[in-house]
Amino acid sequence: MNNPVSKLVVENLHLKYGDNPILKGVSLALNPGEVVALLGASGSGKTTLLRSVAGLEQPNEGRITIGDSVLYDSAAKFDLPVEKRNLGLVFQSYALWPHRTVFENVAYGLRLRGNAGGDIDRRVGDALSNLGLGALAKRLPHQLSGGQQQRVAIARALVYNPPVVLMDEPLSNLDAKLREEARAWLRELIVRLHISALVVTHDQTEAMAMSDRILLLNFGKIEQQGTPEEMYNRPETLFTAEFMGSNNHLPGKVAQVADGKALIEGEGWRLWGAARDELKPGDAATGVIRLERTHIADGAGENRVRTELITDMFLGDRRENLFKLGALRLRCYGNPPRGNGECFLQLQPDDLWVYGTSEAS
Amino acid sequence: MPFAKLLSSLACAIALVSASYAQVPAGYPADYAKIVDGAKKEGKVVVYSTTDAKLVTGLIKDFEAAFPGVKVEYTDMNSTEVYNRFVSESAANATSADALWSSSMDLQMKLAADGLAAPYKSPEAAALPEWARFKDTVYATTFEPIAIVYNKRLVPAEDVPKTHADVTKLLTAKADKYQKKVTTYDVEKSGVGFMLANQDAKYDKDYWELVKALGARGTNMQSSTGTMMERVSSGENLIGYNILGSYALTRAKKDPSIGIAFTTDYNLVLSRLVFVAKNAKNPNAGRLWLDYLLSKRGQTITSEQAELFSVRTDMTGKDSGTAFAKELGSAVKPIAVNNDLLTGLDQTKRLEFLKQWQTALGRK
Amino acid sequence: MFDPSMTTRGISIPRTTVVAITALVIFMPLGLIFWQSFLNAPFFNPAHRFGFDAYAFIFADSDFWTAFLNSVLIAGAMVVIALPLGAALAFLLTRTDLPWQRTIEVLVLIPVFVSPMVLAFGYVVAMGPVGFYSLWVKQLVGDVPWNVYSLFSIAVIAGLTHVPHVYLYSSAALKSLGSDVEEAARVVGANPLRVALNVSLPMTMPALFYAAVLVFFLGFELFGLPLVLGDPEGHLVLSTYLYKLTNKLGTPSYHLMAAVAVCIVAVTFPLVLLQRWLLKTAGKYVSVKGKATRQKVLPLGGWKWVALAIVAAWLMFTIVVPISGIALRAFVDQWGEGINLADVLTLDNFRGVLDAKDQVRAIINTLLIGTVGGGLAVACYTAIGLASHRQSGGVVKILDYIVMIPRAIPGLLAGLAFLWIFLFVPGLKELRNSIFSVWLAYTVVWLAYGMRLISSALLQIGPELEESARTVGASGARVLKDVTIPLIRFGLLASWLLVFMIFEREYSTGVYLLTQGTEVIGSMLVSLWSAGAIDQVAALSLINIALVAVGLAVALRFGVRLHE
């Protein structure tokens, strides 16, 4: 279904709105058949990056190519207009044309490419049935549910077989329940059709579920990129560590450094953790540990902290407990001991990542 | 003491009487003082008029000087508005005019015929010609000949028509020059225009030929003298037919482009009619105003300052109707103030005339 | 249009009163006109009888049918001319990188605020057979290639002067168009022109239809333009035919005039209803915007100059030509063929205006009506708007429809109807001679317009702001006083300025209400024009334009957006 030699390459893209830099030199490569997630908070530049690839934003510097075609090259002062880039884009708001039927919405791209009528009918029919929309061909957008509109938007983007499909927050407009089902379904679709996709999302769970690789953006720069496992299990910076997963944070000061481990201490506690930065004693640091790696212990012991249980929350498949450690709040799963509320938590040194922080934090 | 009292009251009485005597205009009967006093008590006279306020500022000032204590509340509107308002207000018994002074002769006669005018024999009536008064109720106050105006810059002297037949001849002979360059009243839109056309038809046996010529030349039909004169002055039109002479003369004083011609076969004369309203709230003041308009004093001012020729038979100076009438002799045809004017207001007759007019024009 | 999510139960008595008063001031004049049309004489004439004479007369009068046909033709031509131009202008100014957009936006709206009488008169002086421009062209090419008095010219001028109305609605629609639907079209392969034709245009169709209906409707009501330009060659439209009936039968024939008015309303009222329906349908095209992305403007490249040339040509013809004509006429004492302009420049005309007490009074009255009257009118519109704010149900629906009605009545007849009301309704006689009568007529005639201004201001307030006040304990009335009104005060200010400008240029409504003391510039212009005092007309018009310009400048200074 794809053009096999269509690797999307973005080189050193810079983009400024007036004096405000949005993208500060971003590079990425998308291999055919790959799904890459552009992950980040609002203002990180992920949507701007996506739109720049589509041609809807004007970068100041850099190069964008797809296979042999150049889409944008600042050195050569070349900027291919949007309508000539032949990419698919699924908008966050779906952007269906309200005055056209579902069929016409999807067919428009083919009509512009001069396909014959019979051909259009066939291809649109295929696209619609691929997405389970066969019965809705004659409806107007305002007669569809949110989920149905989303699928029409996707069908529209795929019908003319673009080498790359761009998706802007494809799941954020859906209800929470639908979102979970939709991300599975979307992943299945992408895999089945061998689509190369660039997906923008702010939800790290979504990014991990849907993509082969994640690019985490932080204020216009790539913080880290890698497979979902790499991003989750081996975060290189504090930002990445905190962005992925659900965590406990323990800000404190480094007391000792030995053998790749650092002893971090705070008010009423000291713990050994894995040193992820160049640290020396006296440095301000933060320890980050995933919730699922924080365990309830039966008593005092090595690398444990004494906390007080504040409350617990029943989440259906597990219990989440909230503990108080001085001014800190720690959470973990499991059944807390009965008793006077005192509880010990075990934080293994390998799981507690210690990163250096600047003085301010 | 009683004698002193008697003397002082007598003195007061004499003073009062002589005071009022002092303001009764010369030649008026003694009991006119009652009207003057009544007017002073009323304090004002409400006049609805079609005469431009600018033209009568001098007149109003003089009236107020002659009769201190009587203010003039002067509203000038066009003739339909005068009629409209007066009729509506009278029907509603609301405050309305005390005196109506309008150049729309037929409408004034209709109001009188409908009983809205108060009969009043003016002491000045004797000085007016026969045609100028109706049953001691409605009076003509001015003598305004109808004129033909032309653009002095662009119309050569030999083209200026001297009779109505000349007009027809000019328009037929010099068709090219005068195509779309003539203007006159739209008799459907203008009451004055209609009245003049009616009168023309009465006096001119070849009137319909003239109308045909007007139609053939694509004549511009307007609804007011002012617009017609504006167009003649600018040269957009070369000739204006049936223009109010008084306006033309006023305009010609400032505007060297305006030329005026009177016709020798017959020349219509219009007049502004005045009457006192039957239900006037200030009847005495109304009468005072009417008499003032007809008096020599008032007529002198109107003729000098407003170019509205005087109508009195005993005024023969340069701005008097009498002098003008002498010049044109028997050609002068003043429109008589009587009920003949009402035929034009009869719906059937009016529509018939209009239809005839439109057909002659070649428009329908 | 109205949010039924919050119903207030607290202030029903004042609300009912407001609605009742509104209904009264709307239906009285209309009812009077209706009733009058079925009589054979003025209703206050004791000899009047019920019958269809009036209708029989006008339907048998060929002039009526000619006027009707002309009205339809001109209205149609206006739509044909104004719609494409207005839509194109809106597209150029909202979607492309046309230079000087801010300035052009303001200039485009000028014809809305200049009185049509003044514009028409300007065309006569500028482009009439011996107009300034005509004579210059004659010198160049030997002849004047146009006739400003032909039906064609009237239609063209009417069309061009109504471009701003189409522009207002089209640009509002384009601005609220989500950029994502246009971007989506570009991504699937449509170039900018195709986007405009396949996406932007169809999605703004409802707004364009609305504007088309509005222009057609305004074409039916056209009065000042055909009065001045139609007279010389006798081209009649319905409103000037009505005006002509004032004299056709010798005495003013109110019943005929009322019958014609009823015919006009019979055409305009359905159009008003159609407009409402279109407004509702447009709702389904409201796009859900995603993240606020900046609308990418279409670069015009070389076409920029072509577009600018077209815009300049329109501005030139619609604004510069007539206003320069008036300006020139105001400063000379004669004009025309054979006159050297330099010889005749003078300030006498202005002196003449200042000397004439009634004209000075007219200027002062107009200012008063615009400022104080405008403010009072806005207060009334606000009261009515608040009465139906956040309400649903019968009363509100009724209000919705009845405020449309006055728009359908020609201003001329509305003024006459108000004169009768003031005369014959007991208790109102004393107020007739005061400027109150003129103010009331204006306020009622412009009711629909004022209501739109107020309701769009009210729509800006999210219901949560008022709901939160209720939950902390404020009563319905206090919410209005402490939350709603303070929040819309900027919108109220904007409305006041816009109403000021509208009242300044009004002319037909006051014609019959003109008395000593209640003259306003607009109706003075009509009567001066009829009397032929053209130099005064020019000077007074220029003063009127200056007043409106000041209002416009103040409005812009306060950042009032004229696009509501």
C-alpha cells in the first residue's frame, strides 16, 4: 500500500513566530511502515512540527524530504505548496466538510487527482468499508457521532495512498472509554495497512501503545527518542523520566556517590539510588521511581522509608495508596497493613533513578 | 377721597384707551382695538406657510415691532405638509395653525370649502382687486407672475420665446438643441404644476400641441421650482417652463446665468392665499396677521424683500403687481380665488386631465 | 440563538411589561396603516367608509405596476452586483495578504453611514449631465458617455452602494470559518483557488443567502436614491410612487399610500422571515475548531495589484465621486457648463445654513437625537434584550418575530403613522411637538437592528458567569445588574456609537414629523431638496457627513468593531 522508498527525513528544523522560537533544531527520520509518535506537553512544538511537515507552517530553516522529493529546503529557498505534498493529515477536530456527504468528503482528494468516476467509487468504497463506514456513505457530518467522524477523517487521509499519514491528536476528542478501544483499533489498522504514520499526542500511554518509536519534545527540542521500552525503562533525563509513567518524586541532596550509585537524602529519609547524571556530594537532586516499583514492606529495613498512610483509592484492578513522608506525598499499589497508619515502603536502588537538578528545584 | 379715586380711575381708563388707540393702524375702525388687545392677550400667532422662512424674516420682525407682545410662530413646509398637518390636527382638535398662508391655491380653497376657514371681513379687503378675495374668507396676498426661465449663457436671444406658440415653435424647430434640455413641473407630482397646467389648458387653445412638443423633446419633469432653476442655472437644462416668477427673480439677483421671460399672449399670475383657521386657538392674533399681510406696510416689505409683488390696487411702485399688470396689459391672467379651483381636485376630472396630459406627452 | 439552559423565574413582571410596551409601539403604527388602507378617506375624516377602493385604485393604476416592476428589477440588479463584489471583497480582506487591509476595511463601511439622499445628490452634481466629472470627461472625449438618470444607472449605483452590507455578513462568516476545513482541503490536494470555490464559498453560502435576501429587501425600500435620480426621466419605484401619491389626486390620499405600504410590507415581511430562517440554518455550518491555529493567508503575488485596482475603483466610484461632488457644490454658488470653478468658490452656503434658525436647530436636534436619543434607544433595546436573555418559551419567540416587523415598513410611512398616533392617541398630543416623537419613530424603525447589536453582545457572555452568581446567592435582577450589564458594557458602548451613526443619517422617517423645533438634518435635506435649495442641501449634507465621520472616528478610536 505504500511507496517503499518513501522515508521521511526532517533535518534541523527551526521555526519562530516573530521573536518566539517554537522549534529549535529538530531532526527526525520516519522509515516506511513505521509509526512515530511526537510526544510532548502543550507548547512543546509537536503540533507545529507536524504541520510544518504538512506544509501548513512556515519554518525558518531546515530541510524536509520524502524519499527523493524535497518538500522544504531553506538553503535552496524551496517550499513545496501544501496541495502538492501528497500527504495525509487527520486533524484533531476532524475538519470534515459539513456541506458534503461522507462519500464526497473521502472522494474529494481522488477527484482532485483526476481519477475516473468508476475508480473513485471503488476506492472510496474500499476505504469506507476498511473503516466500517460502509453504511454511512450518504450521511452528512453533523449526523455522525464523534467516533464515526474520526473514522471518516482517517479514511479521507488514506484513500489516495499517501506515503506518510500525519495525525494530530487522533484520540483526544474521544471519551475516555472510547479512547482505549480506539487506540487498539487504530494500531491494528496501521499495522494491517502497513502505513507510515507520524502521530502527535500529549498522552504518553497513547504514544507507547500506538507507536514504534517515540520522539519526546521539550520546548522545541527533542529530549529523547527511542522505542517505548527504551523511553519507559531507560529515561536519559529527569524530564523524560517524569514524563513517562506514574512516578514518585523525592527531591533532596546528594550525600554520597559510589559506584554509579548515589545516596540521596531529604528530611527524615536517605536512600540509595542509581545515579543517572554526573553527581557529586552536595548537588541538588531528585529521585524518581515508578509507582509500580514502590513496594509496601512489612517493617523497617535497607532502602526503606517510614511513612504514614493518608488514604487509599480503589481503582478496580488494584488499590492505590497515598502516604505522607514529611512534606512529600508518595503513592504505591497494594494492600496497606492494618494498624496505626504507619507503613514502610521499599524503594530498590536500581529502580530509584537519581537525577541532578538545578538549584531552583 | 372718592373724588380722587374717580379721577385716578378715569385717568387710567383714558390712558388705557389711548394706549390701545395708538396701536390701531391708521384707517382702521375704532373697534379694531378689540382685536389688537385680544391678540396681545393671546400672545402669539401660529402660522403655517409655504413661503420660505428666510424670505419673511423682515416681515416677521416688522409685525412684532408693530404689535409688541404678539410673537409669530412661523413654520414653513411644503404645501402638502401644510395641508396634511392642518387637516390631521383639526380633526384631532389638537393645537394647530391660526393662519394658513399657502401658494397652493386649490388646496386652500378646499380647506375653505370643507369649513376649516373662518369668515372674516378684513379692513384691507377694499384695496384688493376682485379676483383676489373670496367670500370675505380667503384672500390673495401676492401677485406672482409665472415665467419662462432660460440659461443666459447658453440660450441665444433670438430663441427666447415671447408667446406660448413661440415655445412650441422653438421646441419643434430646434429639436436637436433642446432635446432633453427643457424642464417643467411634473403635474402628477406637483399640485402647483397641475393647477398651472389646468389654467394653461383654459387660456391656450393650442396647449396640447405645446405638451406634445414637451414630450417629444424628452422634457425633464420635476416637482419643485428650486430643482428646475438649479438645472437651468447649471446648463443641464436650457429652458424652464411655468416657473414661479418670484423665485426666478430672487435667484436672478444672485445668479447671472438665469434669464426670465414673460409671455405676451397670456401670462398666468399666481397668488399666495391666506385665511384664519376656524378653530384657531389665537383667533385675534390670526386676524391681526392676515390684516398685516394685506396692509400697505406688510405688502411693501414682502414685495421689497421677498420679490413677492404686492397685490393691492393702490400700490403702483416698481415691485407692485399693478405696475407689472400695466406693462403686460391684457395678457395678465391672475388665477381667480374662487371655487373653480376645486374642479381640479375632483378625482375623476383630475385623473382624466392627467391621462390626457400623459397621452399628449407620448409617455403612455 | 437563545440559551435555554438557564431559566430565571424572578423578574417576570418587568419582563412582561417590556414585551407589552414593545408590542404596542410596533403594532400601533402598523395597525393604523393597515386599517387606513381599507378606508376610502383619511381615518379621521368623518366621511370615511370601509372598502377596497384604495386597493382597486392602485391595482388599476399602470404606474403602480411599473413602479412594482422597477422595484423588482432594481432589487434584483442590486443582488447581482453587490453579492459577488461584497463576497470577493470579504475574501480579499480576510483571507489574503492584500495590503492596507485595516484602512480598506474602514473605507468599505462608509456608504453604510452616509445618507442615500446625500449620495444620490452627490452623483447628480458629480456625474449628472453637467456634473463636474461629466464636464471634464466631455472635454477629453467630446461627450458624456453615461446617463446618471437612467434606470440602469440607478440600479448600478444602488448595487454598488450596497456592497458593504454583503461584505459585513460575508466577512463575519469567513472569519468564523474554522481554518482547519480549508487546511484539510489543501492537504488533500486543492490549490487555494479550489479551496475558495469548493470549501470556503459553500460554507459561507448561508451567510451569502442572508446577505442576498437583505439586499433585495433593501432594494424594495429604496427611497432617497430613486427620489433624486429617478425624477428627471420619470422612473418610479414603489417608495417614490407612494411619495407621488401625496399629490396625484390633489389632496393627500392617505388610503392609497397605506395600500401601497401594505403591498410593500407584503413583500418585505416574508423576506424578513426568510432571513430568520436562514440564520437558523447557518447554525449547522458552525465549525468546531481544534486548537486555535493561525489562519494562513493566501499570498496574492502579482494579483495583489489587480485586486487593489478593483477595490480602488469601487471606492472611487461609490465614495469619492459623490462626496467630492457634494463637497464641491457646498463651496460654490453656481456650477455647470461654462462656469470656471475657481471663480465661484465661496463659503456663503455654510453661512446660509448657520443663518437659518431652523437649519441650525436641525443640526442641534440631530446631534441630540444621535447622542442622547441614541443612548436612550440603546437602553430600550437593552431592556428588551435582557427581557428575553436566557429565556425560552412563548413570550420570547413572540418578541423574536415582532421586532422584525418595523424593518418591513418603509420609513416614510412609519413617520406618518407616528404622527397620527401622536395626534389621536389621548394623552400623547402634548408630546407631538417635542423631539420625543421623532426619537420614538427612529427607535421603533431601527428596533431590529438595535436588537441584533444587543443580542450579539449578550451572546458573548458564557452562561456559567451568570450561573455562578446565582449559586452564590444573587437574585435574577442582581445578576443582571452586577454581572450581565457590566460584562456587556463595551458592547453597549459600541451599540451606542453605531446607533448614533444610524440616527444621524436617517431621513425618511422624520419627514412627516418635521415641525418647528423637531427638524432633523435628514428630513431637512428632503424638504430642502424638494424646495430646490440645492446649495443649502450641499452645505448641510457636508455637515451631516462630518458629524458621521466624527462618530466613526470616535468608534474606531474605542476599538469598536463595526462588523457586528
